[in-house]
Amino acid sequence: MLRVCRNVSRAVAQQCLCGKAPLCPLQPLRRYATHGESGGSAGKIVGVSLLFVGGGFGGTILYAKWDPKFRQNVEQAIPYADRVFDVTLGPAPYVLPVPKKPGQLQIPYMSEVTKEPKQSKQKGKKSEPAEAAPAPTLEEEQKLKESSVEAGHIISAIGEALSVPAPATHEGQREQEGEHKHAAAAGGEVCEKCEESGHKDLPTVKERPPEEVAARLAKQDQEEQEKVASLAAILEEALGSTARVTLQAIAAQDAAVQAINSHSMKLKEAMEETEASVEQKSSQWRDLEEALNERSKTVDEAADALLKAKDGLEKLRGVIDDAKQANIARAKPQIRSAEENLHNMLVDLDNVVKKVQAAQSEAKIVAQYHELVAVAKEQFQKELDSITPDIQTGWKGLKVSDLAGRLTTDDLNSLIAHAHRRIDQLNKELAEQRVRERQHIETALAQQKMEDNKALEMAVAKALEHYRAEVRLDQDRKVEEVRELMEVEMRTQLRRQAAAHSDHLRDVIKVQEQEIRAEAEQELAHKLLEQETHSRRMTQEQLDNFTLDMNAAYARLKGMEQAVDSHAVAEEEARKAHQLWLSIEALNYILKTASGDKPTEPLDTAVQVIKASCAENEFTQTLSTALPKESLSRGVYSEASLRARFYTIRKLVRRVAMIDETRNSLYQYFLSYLQSLLLMEPQQLKPPAQLSPEDLDTFKLLSYATYCIEHGDLELAAKFVNQLKGESRRVAQDWLNEARLTLETTQVVSLLSAYANAVGLGTTQVK
Amino acid sequence: MSEGELGRKWDRCLADCAVKLGAGLGLGIVFSVLFFKRRTWPIVLGSGMGLGMAYSNCQQDFQAPYLLHGKCVKEQ
């Protein structure tokens, strides 16, 4: 496919070589684009489908997280969904089954029992009337109304023995709503029952450690279950057997009723059809006999069955009483149900027996009627025989026409006469009867009333008995209820009492605590006060002593301080003076450091030292500032060097003595040089006390200066040199400056040293 | 040092003199050789000029400190 594309593209490229170049690259691209497009669409489809699946998955998980019921549904519907949910969302939340109606309470071991019955239709039929009728009495009335329901009840009692407790327990549950002990025993599963007895039961259940409670409850449950199971087994067996027997009895009774009814029917038929043929009659009578036999048989059987049923019921009653004595709470419903079943069975038996009796009484009436008729017939027969002895017996079945052939006129006349007589007699009897009708009727009514009364009494007695039994059962139930309620109440009251007691104790203890605390505080305060006063006194004494000592010490200290201070001051001053002297000595020494022609070292450091050492001394400060700057920075020349230099100066000055400020030609220079060579003057001349203007001659001045220099009076020499003029002055200027510096410095230094000496003397005189 | 100043001045002066003399001499010799047919007067002239210039410079130098160009009226 690609090769084809390439060829095509090449061909296209070759075709559109000229000017259509941009098309060529597009076409192969387009091919590739379409190729890619198909791949892209497949990819898109895959992507979209993945998205859908993922979305569905995620959506289910999210919704399951939000709605636990949906989660349950999904878990049930899809296998392994519960695992996925556990992994993603965590374990399913435990949902307590909420009771919608009292009849639909779910108790685990009961629910196991009720699983099968739930599915059966009869159970449904039972449960519907059971739930529809809140009171058990209504239910029983319903049962009494419908015999089929009763039969079904008992059939179910046989067929599904396990379910027997169930309907009763439904009723029983309603009665046990207030039972607290049962709830505590059954644990949290039965907490719904406690909703009426109070919610405080739940916290008491939860306060204990769940494992312990569970174990204990499990053990209790186990034991009780065993007992109950055994009891239940016994009860069920007994119930089953008695139910069987009772059913048999009822069946027998029904059969008996049937037989009696059929017999009486047959008898009625036989009685009525007098005109039938002989064979039919005889067959009828035979049937009747058979029916009679059957009836007697069935009646006997019914009686036997009834006896057996009664025995069974007695046994069941005994078993129930034993179970009652065992007194296990959980088995009570079963016992009660058994009792009620027993009661129902008794009621059924009684009803059936009643029916049988009714049938029997009816049959008796028919039999009486039959007897009467038979007797009348016999009498008639006898009369007829007495009148017509020739006639054979058994002619009743014959027709009149046959009879007519056999009889003579006499016989006929006698017969007619007899018949007339009979008619008269009967008329008379009838008249009598009519007269005595009312009496007869009254007596019959009275008899009937009596019989009715009797029957009524019997029925009433029976009903009363049944009612009594019912009432007894009800009473038992109510007693149980009341007992439970009372127990609960007593428990609450006891709890209240305990709470009240604890409150009272708490109050009493609080009061006591306060009293004791007050006492203790008082004691404490008292003791504290004593201690305080004592300690205060002690401290006061101590303080006084201490103050005295302190004062003395203080005074001494003060004296010592003063002495020390004065000492310190004196020493300080001495030190300062010493320092000053030292620094000035240093300065002096520096002055002597001039070696040869070099100046001294700069006096700056020494002056700094002086300034530092005695900063507060104004005299020294001023003096040290008075030192010329050149001496500080450069140092001064010593006298010796100055002296030596002076001689050089002297020479030069002599040479340029004639040069003054005005004429300074070289000729003058030459002349002055000549003059210096020629002029002789003493090298040293003692300067006079006063100077005259003549003495201001250069040479003289020089001589004077030399003299002064030789005698160490630099100052005077400098003064003389200062008088020079002109070029000589210029030549000697530097020397003069130096001399001046040196003189200044020495002056200042000498002042300082004098001062230092004075101060030192001053300080040392303190001793 | 001021006393050394004079000496320095003299040194300069002499140096200058020597230079000028030499230069003058040289020039004189050159001139004399070149232009003046080996006569001595250019040499002398040259050296004289040199000396004179040196002298003048020297003098100027010695007067330099004051630089008084004003007339000085001598007291009588």
C-alpha cells in the first residue's frame, strides 16, 4: 500500500514538475493523513469505549459508596463484586434491620426457623391474618369461624413441626416487647425490642467489652438453645402426636357425623316411601341396616378416637406443665404456643363432638319417629290380623288390586267397619288431640325448653370452659407481661434508688469535706500565725543585731574607704606625676638622640605620650601644643650640630657680606668674596650689653655670634644672626630657623621638666 | 638648606657658563671655519658671547629670589 502511494506520488511529482511544486508534497501527505486518519478513528473508538467502561465502573463504585443498599444489590447480583467493593471502599456497613411492623421482627435463630414457613402458602395465610389482627383473641375468633383454617393449622402443626413456634412467637414477640432480660441475653440483635422499654439499655450493653459479652452471651445462648431445643423437641413431639391423634379423632367424628346423617337420611327415605316395591323396600331396609351398622361402628371409632385424643391432650398438658416448671424464658413462647395449640385442639374436638351429638340427636329423633311409625304399623297389623286373620302378613307391599282379589265382602265389610271404627277412633283421638293440643304443645315446648336449656347449659358450660381456658391463657400471658414490666420497673426504680443513694453519699461527703477543710484551715491559720509571730520576733532581733554590726562595719568601712581613697588619690597623683616626669624625660632623651648632623627623632610620639598620660593637666597640654610643628614631625637639631653648622654659615655669610637686597651682580659677589678674604676680624668677640648700630655689621655680628656659640648661648647667637641682612641673612635663614626651633623646643621641654619636677616634688611630700 | 642654596647657585652658574662657553666656542669655531676663513674672532666672539650669556644668567639667577624689577631709590 505504501509502495503504491510512493509510486503514485512520484508520478504526480513528475507530472507537476513545473510550477505546481507545492502540490506534490501535499499529496503524499494527504495519503499519509488519510492512512493515519483511519488509524486515528480506530484509536478514537477504542479510547471512547475505554472511557465508557471506566466511567461505568467508577460510577458504580461511587454510587455504591454513597448508597449501601445499591452496594448490597450489586454484590448479590454480580459475583466477586463484594471483593472489589471491599478493596476499593472497605467493608460494607452493618445495617441494623429496622422493624417496620411489629410482626416482622427478625431474630436470627427464629429467622432460620421461619425461612421454610415463609415460603409456604399456608404460613402466608396464617401470617396475614396474624399480622392483620393485632390481638390474639381476634385471631382465635377467626380460627373458630373457619374450620378449614383450623385443619390447616393443625396440618401445618404436623407437617412443619419447626414452624409451630413461629406464629405463636409472632404473637409472643409483641408481648415480649417490654422484656428487658431477653434483650440483654440476645445482645444487640434484639435491641429493637428494647425500643419501648427505654434506650438506656443500649449503653449498658455497649459498656461491657464486646468480646466478653459476646462470649458470655454465646455460652448462655448455647445453653439456653440446647435446653430450648430439647424442650422444643419434646413439645413438638407431644404436639405432633396429639395433633395426629386429635386429627384422627376429628376425622373419626366427622365420619361418624357423616354416617349418622346418611343413616338418618336413609331412614327418612325408608319411612317415606311406603308405596315402593317389596324388593326396593327390603333393599332399602338392608341398606338401612348397613348404614346403622356403619353408623354404630363409626360412632364407636369416633368415641375411641376421642378418648385417645383426650389422652394425648392430657399428656400434652402434662408435658407443658413440666416445661413450665423448667421455667426457661426463651421457651415460654413455645410453651405458650403449645398451650394454645392444645387449647385449639380441645376446642376443635369439642366442636366436632358437639356436631356428632347434634347429628346423633337428630338421628335419635328420626329413630323415634321410625319407632313410633313401626309401633303404629304393628298395632294396625295386629288389629287387621285380629279382624282378618286369613290375610297373611306382609301384605303391605302388595297393591290394592291384588288385595281386592283375595278378600271377601264380609272381610271387606268388616274391614270397612273396622276402618270406620278406626276412623272414628282416630277422629276422637284427633279431637282430643286438638283439645289437648295446646297442653301438648306447652308440654312439648316445656320439654323443648328444658332440652334447650340443657343443651344451652351444656353449650354454655363448654363455652365457659373454653373461655375459662382462654382467659387462663390470657391471664398467664398478661401475668408474664406484667411480671416483665414490673421487673423492668423495679430495675429502673432500683437504679434510681442507687443513683439517689450515690447522690446522697456525694452530698454528705461534700459537706463533711467542707467541714473538715474549714477545721483544718483554721488549725493551719492558727499555727501559721504563731509561727509567724515567732519568726518575726526572731528576725527582728536578728535584724537589730545585724543592723548594729552593719553600722559598725559600715563606719569602719567608710573610714577605710576614705583612707584607701586618699591613698589611691595620692598614689594616682604620684603615678601621674611620675608618668609625666617619665614622659618628659623621654622627651628630653629624645632631644639627646640627635647624632651628628641628623636631627633628633620626631618628638611627636613623646608628645603624644605626654598628652595621653596627663590629659587633664592644662599646663602640659598647652605646652605640648606650643611645641613647633617641625620639631614634632621632623625633630630638632642638637646644639652641637647647630654649632658646627654655624661655622659653615659663618664662612658663607662672610663671603656674601656685601650682598644686600639691591645690587646683586656677580661683581658684587666677587667683591664681597674679596672682602671676606681681606677682612680680618677676631673670630670671637664678646658681645656688649647693649648693641649700637655699628655693631650691626655682618662681621661683628658673626663674631659675637661665634662667641656666644662657643659659650653655649645659642639664643644670643641666634639673636645676633637674626640681625643679619641681605644675602647673608638668606644664607643663614635656615640655620636661624633651626636654631629657633631648637631653642623653642628646649625651652618648652625645660619648662615641662621643671613642671614635672615640681609636681613630683609636690606629690611626694604627702608622706 | 639656605646655605647650600648659594652653593647650588654657583654650581648652576658654572655649569651654565661652561656650557655657554663651550657652545659659544664651538659656534665660533664653526663660524670661523665655515664662514670666516679660520679667523679667531668668531671663536672669541662666540666664547665671549657664551661667557656673557652665562654671566647674565648667573646674575639673573642670583637675583632671582627677590625678583624686584622695580627701581630702587638709593638713599643719599
